Amino acid sequence: MRTIRRRFFDSAVCRIVCYSTILFCGVFARAEESDPFAAVRGVDDERVAATVAADKVRLDHIYSDGLRYAHANGKIDNKAQHIAALSDKKTSHDRFDYQVREFLSAGPGVVLMSGRLLIHTTSAKGKSVNDVNFLAVWREESGRWRLLDWQAAKNPAPVTTPN
């Protein structure tokens, strides 16, 4: 029996199985390390934190220079306009509650993020919650994921029916 085991472990088949296993594990580990969805999720979490803090420096690093930010009310900002609007603090963004956040690869270096989001804000009019569906385009630029485009649309208020 020992001779049979020894021959198997010395055989080419065993070496192929062992090398294949090592190669598979190595490729799988590298794929996990370079998972673009995890990277974009992390940068988006940083964007949310920077927006709540109204941190111009952090937002400048997260937004692409070609940013096109379409608000749910139809207003469209470029990068400078959007950062200025967030930092003037006329409206503070208190909290973002993702109801759904999904990711889809749109090609090398491009990830689409879509879903539903509750944005809690405070302005001179008081507190409000905007329920929006959104589509965001993230692009890898010089090794960093940056927000290139944002489009949001308000969801209608729930319809109530009398009993």
C-alpha cells in the first residue's frame, strides 16, 4: 500500500493536481484583492462620509474632474458647483440610508452603481427625507475609483387609500 501511495504522490498526475490547486487558490485570492465592486463600495462609503462632513478636500479626491451630478429635482452640477453647494451648508446632509445598492461592471475600469436611497437633510425649511432611485458611474482614473456621473429621480410618495 505504501508503494502505491508513494508512486501516486511522485506521479505527474499528482503534481498536476497540486499545481492546479495552488494556481486556482492564487488566482482566486488575487481576484478578491482586486474586486472592483468592493473597492467602489468603499469609495462610495467614503463619499457619503465626506458629504455628511461637507469635506471639500475629500470630495475633490473622490469626484472625477468630469463629474456630472444630476439632482432629483433636475438641477445639474459640475464638480466645482457640486462641491461648492455641499460646502455652503445651506442644506446639510445628515444621513444616507441605502435601501438597495447594486454594482455592475460596464467594462474595464467602469462600474455602474444603482439602487434606492433615503437622503436625510436639514435646511432652512426643516428636516426632510428624499427617497430616490439613482444610477452612478464610477471610473478608474490613474488607479483610483472616482465618481464620474450621478443621476437621481425622486420616488413618488406612497399612495394611501381610505378604508
